Amino acid sequence: MKRKTLLLLDTNALLHRAWHALPPTMTSPDGVVVNAVYGVSSMLMKLLEAQKPDYAAACFDMKGPTFRHKLSDIYKATREKKPDELYAQIPLIKEVLDSFGIPVYEKEGFEADDVLGTISKLAEDKVLTHIVTGDQDSMQLVDDNVHVLYLRTGINDLVEFDPKMVLEKYGFKPTLLIDYKALRGDSSDNIKGVNGIGEKTALALIQNFGTVEEIYDALEHNPKRVTEVAKTRGMTALTGSKQSALDAKVLTTIVRDVPLKWSLSEAEMKPLDYEKIKDIFLRFGFRSLMRRLELAAPKVPTARGQSPAALGTVPVAKTDVLITEAKNLPAWLKKTESLAILVRASDGTLFSTGKVVLLASENEAVSIAESLIPELRDIFGSAKVAKTAYEAKDLMHLLDAHKISFDGLKDDVAIGAYLIEAGTQNYDLDTLARKYLGRALSQGSAAAQDLFVLAKRFREELSAQNGMEKLYEEIELPTVAALFKMERAGIKLNSEYLQSLSKNITKRVEKLEREIIEIAGGEFNVNSPSQLAEVLFDKLNLPSAGLKRTKTGVSTAEPELEKIEGDFPIIAKIFEQRELRKLLSTYIETLPKLVARDGRIHTTYQQTVTSTGRLSSSNPNLQNIPIQTDLGNEIRKAFVAEEGNVLIAADYSQIQLRIAAHLSRDKNMMDAFRSGADIHTSTAAKIFDVPLEKVTSEQRRQAKTINFGILYGMGAQALARGTGMTVGEARQFIAKYFEVHPGIRSYMEEIKLLARTQGYVETPFGRRRYFPDINSGIPQLVASAERMAMNMPIQGMEADIMKLATLKVIDGLGEVSSKARLLLQVHDELVLEAPKSDAEKVAKFLEEVMTEVAKLEVPVKVNVEIGLNWGEMEE
């Protein structure tokens, strides 16, 4: 009969392993770092599937000193404290464990290892215990009742150690690992051991004599034999070090009698509550884990319309009849006044090859093949038929491929969900159905009918939030069609110019690499972080104090190297080399590959990504082409006008600062804009108490850094890094800034208070963003939420203004020039193409529209330029 098994998780070890294996940029929809939560959740799912344990429990360290700290005041004293974002994930991991029905055990004054050791001892007569850990300390517990599932690398490479495996790996039985560590010490725990005894000598001593006590007994009674094993150096090290070794042994021994309330029945694995787990994963934004969970969940047939509690799992798919002939199209399609449209691919994924269009009225639904789209030309193009869609822009492109126009968009479910939960970045239909309908998305053509239900639900939510329905109808929905038009238009690319630029930049990269190698005094791979770290910090002896460390040594990431950049020219060359390589791979070499058959680049705009309402773009991402650098300008020269045409670019000047002045009513800032003074020079003059004409370029630069940085909640440390000030000087600078701009300080305090009391902030146009962490009580989460809250109304209003400007330009452009068209929106800039003969009047129209849209308490300035390419333009 197979023994029952207990799965014991060394959760702190798994937490740290996941933290290092996954990027800390992995955040939940509300901006909380969840990389470790994701890693532990993924490991847990894999373990439960592979091990199928009868019982499971998780063990944690508790905050505060343990009995080992009382025995040794240097115990773990050298261990580097991890970022607060790691420790803040522990409560979230406990929530995940709770959703899986796994109890948590911890005890004040003891480590997780001691709790693991105690539970495995208490359970040894009843079950076979599997301890899951990335820490080799638990190997000492291995016996016939306890095995260790050890994570060798990353978060997936597990190997099981039983007594035989430990003996094969170390050459002695598991309990002697305590003595082995006591002799050689452990730098990670700051256990000194016996000074002068390394791994090889410790191994030889234990294999020949056994425990620490037995080694010292042999030293007393048979010193000649000990000398043969340990050699003279080891013998000298052992002499007089017995107490050190015994003290170290106490520290390395896992306690197995922790006073703990424990029962095996409490850890019994019950059937998983899949809905509870999905709710947690949905909150953290773990889309891939949700899909894994659905695959693992038992498939139970469910009827449409059941309550969420009755569902439990994904319903079994029903078979849909696919209509492929026009004669079989139902008559109700031509009579309906409202239509829901959802595009699927033959393999079930959205918007790939082999399209199937799902169409529904309130009462009926049908699936039609893509070949039948032309038969419904009048319906798709009719403004009288109110359309509900999901990601309608993709639908517009599909219809455009069949030369069919689209009109009558009433609701876009993705846009509605985005406005309700800005920043979630997870608006796939099945997630929305689970969250708002309490069940999985319907199968087949009935999925299109779900769009009606979701759209109605979102309308109710938006109307309940003052101003949001107006934002939805007047800005966001019309923007869908505007973005489609820009994507379809594209912009011409001069690929030959980029090929020439590529050769020049490659030569510059090679020259920089030679210069870096010359400074280093020998050949090495400049692009290898480990080799670069060795050169910088071992060979050239650059200071590494205060720099973060990776598994391979001191970090050479840009934020770390910036800390020492000013004193060492090699760092500046490394930064330049990296920037050039990045621009080569991201733009110069890649853009020509993205040119369509019409010779133009067609970027894709995302409307539901940023939490502030700003657009993002991909394939290529035009938002990230450097604006203020010479090389960024060289890349922009590749974007050209068609023959006989020119490009016209218009951008708002310092729009975020003008919005900040408008919202805060700060007198000094408003006066500066109203007088036409340079805002950064004006700020510098007041902070440094000098006349405008006496402001130096360095003073203006520092003022510019804080003018923009303060909008993002910049603190003293960030300002110091950006300006070269000391942290103390930066604090004084910020204090002086708020003296000069008291309205800004009052505005920011007011916004933080609003976010705390009502849970959200909003723009004058009604765009909202919620901040659930602002009252969390976790300092780093609160601070992060406050920073985002302070910036959101400014960036959000900027996004609203840009979208309104885009809509107004598209609406009126045809009357000014029938052949002009809007091509791009990049940050605060619109780029158009127009015949040379119409350039002046289009430029004038553009300036007038953009100025009129942005009605602020301070003057709005729009810079308009004309040129044959995007990089060489003149006012």
C-alpha cells in the first residue's frame, strides 16, 4: 500500500528563489510588485499536480530575532536586506496558500527550518514528508520518513533527495551535514566555523571520523591520524577551535521540538476551490496561471445562466454550426437594430488567421465564415444598426481588408472595462465574464450575446461614476475609429537611409568597444555583465560599495553604474555603447523589416494599456524614439513624406507643466506662463534668488529636473541622482521649490487626501483611477500609490486633451485639404501628411484646433513645423 504524503513548503526559501528568478517589474493590475507571488504560485501548482499530496502545509520565518541571534550576535549579520517590495509579498503569498486550502505555520523565535523540522518529526510515523526548499540546510533532515525536493536552479528544476542520494552527493549520511557546515562555516548565515578548514578538509574529516565531537576525540587520542587526513594546515586550524566548532554546530542544527500547535488533519488536502483561486489570480493579474488552472480543473457541464456558485469550472463547449453560404444567412440579421460582433479564429484565439465572425441580436446568435462578410456590407456600414463589439479597431481592420466601412459603434466592451478599472491591463473576455457575469464566457456564437450583457453592466458602472459615461461616449469610443484611420494610413519609411545609418552606427559601436577594451587593458566581451563586472570592479578597482549585487557579482545595470559615472570616463562610454546597440536593434535594423507592401510603417496603437489614458504603440513602438538626442533625430529622418507632400508636426509646449499650473492655481507658475517667460528659468531665478538674466544653464537644468520630477512625486534621492546634488542639498532644494510654488504643494496634499478618502482621483474630463493600496498600511505601497495619485490628474488631462485634439483634427481636416491625413500621435505631438500646396493652411488649422481644445487658465502654446522628413522640420 502506497504511503500517504505530506508536502511541506519552506516558503521563505521559495519566496527568495522566485524573487531572483522573475523580474520585479511584474506587477498586479493596481501596480503592486507580485513577481515572487507569481513564482511561488506557479511552483505550488506544479507541485500539487506532480506530487498529488494527501496533506500540505507551508512554513514561514517570523520577523524578529531567533534563539540563534541570542546565541551569536553576528548570526546572519552580513546578510543583505532585500527590498521592501519582496517582504510586502509575504501576506499576498499567504492569501494564495489560503485559497488553495494550505495552512501556514510559523513560530516566534524560530526559523522556518525549525518549524519544518518539527512538523516532519511529529508526522514521521504517519506519512512520508516531502520538504520543498531551495536551501541545502534541510538536507540534514533526510531519512526514511523525510525526503527533500530541492530546487537546483530557477523555480522549476526539482530533484528529490532521499538518504541514498545524500550519501552519493556528499559521501556521508544526512545528519553529518550539520557537522560539515559547523567545520567549514557558512558565509550566507555568517557562521564562522573553524577558521582555516575549507570544504575539502571538512569533507575528509567527516568521512574519516564522523561528527565534530568524534573528530576532536580523534584529535586528542590519535593526532597522527588526524594530521594524515587534515594535513598540517588543517591540524593547526583544528587545534584550539573545538568550542568554535561546537558553537557553530548548535547554530547549524535544525530544532525539531518547537512548541507548535499542529495536527495532520488540519493539513489534509481538500478539493480545490477553483473559483476562490481564480479570484486571487485575477486580482494579481496572473492570466497564464488562470489558463493553467482551467486546464487542471475538472470539466463540469453547465447551463447558461447558472449562478456563479453553481458553476465552479469552465463549461463544456457546445458545437456551433458555421454558416459558409449566403443562402443560409438568417433573415433576422437584416432586420435587427442592434448587433453584437465578435471575431474569433478557427483555433479559438482572437484575431489570428482563419476568421470566424460571431453575430448576435439580443435573442439569437450565429457564426459565419469570413468569406460571407461582403454579404453583410450594408449592415456593417449602417449607422442605424447599433454595434456592440470587443476591440472594435481590430474588427475595423478586418472589414477594411474586404473594402467594407464600419459605422454605428455603440459599445466597445474592452474600452468600457478599461475605463472602469484603468491600469488592470487584463481585459480578455473570459476574465471579464468571470468577473462581471460570475461565469465563464459562453461557447460558440453565444459568446457574442455575452457582449450585450457586459456592455450593459459597464454602462451602469460608468453612469454611476460622475462624468465617465460622457468620457466614454465623447472621447474614448470616437478615438477607436481615429486610431484605426491612423494605423491604416501609416507613414512612409526610407529604408535605404536606415541601412546607411546602420553602417555608421555599427562603426561607432565598434570604436567605442575598442576604447573600452583599451581602458580595461585587455580583451573581454563588453556585452557580458559578468565579464564587465570583473573588469570594472576587480581589474580597474572601481568602487562597488552601495551597488546592488547579482548571483554573478556586482550589478552592471545602468541604475547602479550611474552612481559612479561622474568619476570614471569608461562608464560614460559603456552607456553610449549600450544606447547605440539598443537603438540599432530596436529601430535602425528593425524598422525596415516592418515596412508593409505599400512602403509604409503601420504602428499599432493600444488604447487600454496605460492607467492615465495615454496611448501606447507597438510594432514599432514610436513612443520610445529618443526626442532630445541627436541619434533619435537621425532615426526620425527615416520617416518621410510621399513625393509632392510634406510632413506637418504639431506638439504642445510644456503641456504637463501648464496643466499643473491650471489645476494648482499656483500664482508664480501661472504668472510665468502668462508673461511668456521660460518656466525653468523663472523657477531657477526664484529658487536661487537671482535675476532672470543671471540664471546659469546649470541652475536652469536643476530647475527643469524638479519642475518635471515634482509632478511624479520625485523625492530627494531621485533629485540628487538627476542633478548631481547631495541628498541634503536636494532636500533643501525641494523645500525651497515648495516655498516658491506653494500652490503646487497644496494641490499635491489635496490630491493625496482625496485619494485616501474617496479611493480615487480624476481629471476634469471625468477620467478616474482607483488606488486600493493607498490605505493598505504598508508604507512602500502607500508611498507608491500617493506618487501615482499626484501625477494621474495631470497625465490624464494631458491624454484627454490629446485625444480631443486628434478627434477635432480628423473631423475638420477634410474641409481644409481633401488629401491631407493624420498619420501619428506620439506623446504630445500630432504628425500629418499634406500636399505641399496645402501645407500652410493645414499648419494654421492644426495650431488653431490644438490651441482651442486645451482651454486652460494659462496660455497654451503649440509648436508647428513642416518638413520633408520627421527629423528635419522648420517652423
